[in-house]
Amino acid sequence: MNSTSDPRWPPEGRHVTTRVATARVPGRRTYYDHHGVHVTDQVMDIVGRRFTLAYLSDLRAARGPLDPVATFASVIAGVMMLLALAVAISVDDMALTAVLLPAGLVPAALAAVTCRLRPRMLELWADYRGAEVQLYWSFDEQTFNQVCRALVRAREAQPVSGLR
């Protein structure tokens, strides 16, 4: 029996939802779609910015700059170590050297802890229409690698231009 001709359809008190199939554009394949990043075989959308894959070239990954606290602590640690070495050589005062050396270790430890807790961000760069642009960045290495792999796979699926 056809449900549309049945007077009892839909059953009392029940809401029936129908699923409407969305038309997919032929040739569109999604390689990644998470966290505001959408990579298809033709475009890369990142939180409102769109890059056409045909215009991307020279993809490269890089690390961002060190955290400013880690940089400052490393410089201070280096200065303190050099000062301790200079005092040990010139003054020959072991008591002063024994104070300066641990004083240099404190900023060195701070730099090490800061580098561990606040890692450098991972950046994805490319040339887009003749300009160098930062496509994506993340502190999460796994997500960054997934986006990079999706972009590489999407670019490999691009037809080779100039050959027919």
C-alpha cells in the first residue's frame, strides 16, 4: 500500500521528516573538512578565505618563531653563563662563580619549560597568484599533518595542464 494514499499516514502525533538528497557537483571530492578547514579537489577554504588549488604553487611547511618568554630567558641564560665564565677566568673567585653559574641555570630551565609548554606553531605557506601567503597554521601537529596531506592529495588529483 502506498503511504501517501493511506489516510492514517503520518501516524497521529508523530512528526515525519523526509531527507532530501543534496545534489553534489560532479568532480567535487572532499579531502578534509574539520575545524573550519575544507579541502576539495578544486579549492581550499580556511575560515572564510578561499584558495583555488590551480593557483597554488611551492607548498612548504615551516615552524613559527619561538615564544618571546623562551627567547628572552635563553638570552639571559647565555649572558649569565658568559658572565660566570668571565668571572671564573679573570677574578679566580670560586665563590662568585658558584653563585653566577646556578643563577644562569634558572633562566635556562625557564626557557626549556617554556619551549615545552608553548611550542612553536606549524605554518603552511605557498605562492598564490604570485604572492607568498600563509595558508594555515596550527599548534596541533596531528591536525596540521592531516591538512597538509589532504592538500597534497587534492593537488595530485588536479589534471596536468598543458598535456592533452
